Amino acid sequence: TITGNFANVIHGLNANHLTDQVIQRSKRMILDTLGVGLLGTSTEVCHKVKQYSKIYSSDITSTIWGHLDFRLPPLYAAFVNGVAVHSMDFDDTWHPATHPSGAVLPAVIALSEAFPQKKKISGLDLLLAFNVGIEVQGRLLRFSSEARNIPKRY
């Protein structure tokens, strides 16, 4: 099936699949997204979601970018950091229209912080997870009939 094939491809990826070019481009995308996200932490919408998310707590937490003293459960940290990235609307794009890094990087970083200290992932593992997330997003968009004609609609 399409879904089975998709799952097999994603499950089969490992750090050996990351070429030097992919690693360099990924690092550039990550730095760009972090910069845009840090700038976005000063926006009104980011302040609102940060205030909203304060009601959630957990023993496992992740950092809110730009606020090292403020931590949330990984799901909400990814949400707040993702809003920070998207609130500036300067994050990367591709065709069909999407902002891949702003959706993927906050989730990958929040999850990586949630691992116990003795099971921390390497930088290469983080790059792999980031690229798998980008690949998943791209393939889902490719399968989407809604995404195909976005440029024509706008």
C-alpha cells in the first residue's frame, strides 16, 4: 500500500543516508529557523500562547526558546516555539507551499530535550530526525490533492 511503502521508507532511513550536502543545508535551515524563532518570541501571539500553556506541567519538560528559565511539557514547548517561528513568517518555504522547518524543528528539539540524560541523542541523530520530519511533510504534501494547486489559488 502507499501507506506501507511510505512507512518502510521512513523507517529505513538512518544517519548514513545524510550526504554532506544534506547535512550542510539542514544546518543552515536549522540556524535560520532558530533565528526566526528567537525573534518571534517577542511577538504578541507568542506571548499569548506562552501564557496559555503555563497551565500545563509535567515531570518531563523542554525549553521555551529565548526563555531558558521557562519550561513546558514537550508538546507545549514545541507548540510555543512553533508559534514563535511562524509568527514572523520569515521561515523557509518550498513548493507546494509549506514552511517545513517551523513545523519540524520545534518538535524535534522539544523531544530531544525530553530524553533522559543517559539516552541523549547525538547531533547527527537530531539532523536525521529533522530530515525525516521534512521528508514526511514533503511526502504528505505530495499526496495531498489540496496542496497541489495552492499557488494557483493565491
